[in-house]
Amino acid sequence: MGKIGRIALCLAIFALLVYFVPRKVSAIGGASNDTYVAETYTPINGSIDTTAGTIYTYNVSTQEKTYRWVGLWGNVTGSIRLQTASATFYYWPLSTVTAGSILYATTDATGVDPTYFYLTNNTYLNQADAAYGYSTSVLDSITNTYTGSGNFQSPSMDNPVVTNTTTVDAWTNYFIRKVSGNIATTDDIVWAVSIDPQQTAFNGELADYELLIPENEEVEDGEGTVTTYYLWIELN
């Protein structure tokens, strides 16, 4: 399972298409990155010499690669334009995106409209785990990862909604429901992060965002199946 390099996204997993949807939320295109490949962990292989009638202390510490998550990180640049299909009348370059802009990720190719976002809580976290094929009891389930709670407010929303959150370095990540009812599939979910320009990322470099999103590679469940995420940016 690939990890994300500079500026946007792991090309083996993510399709970047150009879409326009309500309320000035548009898709990202033209990304190019380095790719960080996750370390492969080896289970502990140890031994102990034993003698009958003796009790031994044997404390074990291990690290295991997650098969349920992908990390996105990078910088956001671009422009605001007044143009026709063939010519630009005027444009405003963005060398650094404004704080409070939002990056969205969803498996639904039809787009996102923040005016139709709905609150989340533990019930919907459990439904999200089911949609991705996870048991809620595993340590790195969605339920056990997005354990915080906070108000999500995008530039195009009149009122905030309460959502589940997690923190990745300097950035708050949001789990949002895009349907009014229960979550049935991954398309019913939006993952979001508020842009905070030029903060220190996981590797010591400066970045505008980090976003943690699910991608199932469990053996005999999601192993080998590519998950395509569609990414949108909403400028503040």
C-alpha cells in the first residue's frame, strides 16, 4: 500500500480528474509526487530456554504495518481565474493557499457539496467500518481512529456540523456524512482536512496538509483491490 509524496497523491491508488460542483468546490489535477513506500514489518522471531518448574517473564513489543489506512500530504497551489473555455481574461495566482481552505477526499466520483453535509457520531463510525469491511474492535479501525469530536465549517457552509475528528501533526482531519440517512457504502462518506499552510509534516518537511483516509488491504478481504479517491479543493 503506497504512501503519499510531495504535492498530491499516490498514482497507483488515486485518479485525479477535473470536475466542477456546487459552491466553488473543484477537483485537483496535474499532481506529481515522490512516493513513500510503507515499511514492511517482520513479526518477532525469538526464543527462550526453559526448565520445568520455572516461571519466566517474557515481555514482547512489536510493530506491524497497517492494512487499513493511507496518508496524503503535500502543498496546495493554483489560481483563481476569470476565463472562457479558450482564453483567460484575468487570474489571481495562489503561491500559497489561504488558511481555512478545505481538501476533500471521497470514493464518490459525483462530487461534494458542503451545503449537504451531515453530522457524525459513533453510530456512523461503526457504519463506516462496515462499509470499508473493518471490524470495529481492531485497534486501527475507523471507530478507534477518528475518536475526537469537533465542529466542521467550510467557506461555503452557513452553519457548522459536529463531526468525528482525528489529529495528524498540525492538522485536524474530519469524518463527514454526505447522506441524510445511514452510511451504506464508502461513497456516503467525505474525509476532509482544513488547510494550514507551511506547517511541519511527519517527515520534518513543510506542508499545507496531512489527511488520513481508509484503504482496505486486509488478507482475503480488500487485498489487492485498488481504491480510487476523488479529491476536491474548496478555496477560502
